[in-house]
Amino acid sequence: MNHMQLTVPEYRRKGFSLLGHAFALFFKNSWPILLIVAIVSIPIEAIKNYYFFEPDHSGIFFPDGKMDTIVDLLFLSSITPMVVHYILGRVAGAESSFKQSLLWGLKKWPRMIVYNFLQGAVILAGIFVFVVPGVLFAVWLLLLPIVVALFDTSRVNPMTISREFARKRYFKFIGYGLAGYAMAIVFVIIQGIIFTLLVSQSWITATIFDMFFNWFFQLATVVLLLVFLQVNTERVSQEQEAIKQAL
């Protein structure tokens, strides 16, 4: 039985075609995504930086790490379902409602907090026990934020679904994950260099930096969404083929 809460279209791109499409989708919809990130992140990042920001005297402009983990988990986790909702509409060829995307993210926010915490705890536990299980868990749970954003998590276990989607696709998922986050990191590094050269460090500039930092990392969200759509399309096709053979 299908417990997905959003209509999921077929998607058949793979490899560099998928990555190129993700790149194009992100920048084609850069302003709506930036606006989503700004609405959610600016108030909380401004408060965080006003009270906790300390200038980095190394000369390299990067986010303050003291409160970032807590802020990301408790307040910024709603961004992922908002972006997923908006981009999914664009992929499906439908008119994406900005307001509906914001409301969808707020609806999913509490569950995103819970499962993001579980994802981090499982991966850290695997790394603490032995490094290899941590890497394995990271791949198994790579699509967890996308699954939580799409599925009715009161009726299914998104961790199980994420693991099933990763089955027999371990190295493919490693490639997509590394590519998605690497592209985002490259833009963050470029941004850090620009901020270091052009602006002085303060809680205001740190807040602006954090906003763009969060924005660039939505590129990884778009990549993972397309990976989910690709795998889901493959699974549906296999199930339909199995039904035909059984008849």
C-alpha cells in the first residue's frame, strides 16, 4: 500500500544526467529556494550569532560551530520538506505553491526533528563502535530526510524505507551523496572566500553567511530528491513487471 502523502512522478535519469538536472533545477529555482531558506533561517541565525558569534581571527569566514548543530536540528530541519515540496511540483510539471510548500514544511517539522536526531545518533553510534558500520548506516539512511518529507510517518517506518531503497545500490548512493554534498561544499568555500575578502566579520555578516550556507546545501537536498524519484520509479516498474509475470 502506498503511504506517500505527495504525488510522486516517474523519473528515469541516472548518473551525470541526474546530477546535471539537479544542478539546473536548483539554480532555475534559486530565488524561491533562497526565500524559503531566508524566511526560516534569518531570525534564528540572527539570534544565534548575536549572542554566540565570535570572530575567526584566522581570516577564513566560516559559520560558528558552537550552536550550529542545535540550530540545524531544532529550527532548520523544516527547510528540507519545504524545498522537497516545491521542487517536486516543478519536476511533476505542476505549479508549485510557495505558501503550500511553507505550510508543508511546518507540518513535517516535528517529525523531521525526531528522525534527523535518530539519523545522527545511529550514524555516530556506528562510527563510535567501529568506523565501517557508521559509513554503512550513513548510506542506508541517506534518503531518510526525503522519505520523512514525502511519507505518512505515522503509518510507516521511514528508516526501514530508506534502508530498502539503498539495498543493492550502496556504491551508487555513495557516489550521489558525495557528488551532491561536494557541489554544495564547493559553493560554500567560494562564498567563504568572497566574504573573507569583501566584508568584515560581525554577527550581521555571519547571519548573511549562514543564510547562504543553508541555501547552497539545499543543492544536496535536490540531488537526493531526484535519487529517491529514480529509485522509486525503478521499484514501481519492477513491481508492475512482477505482477504481469504472475498473471
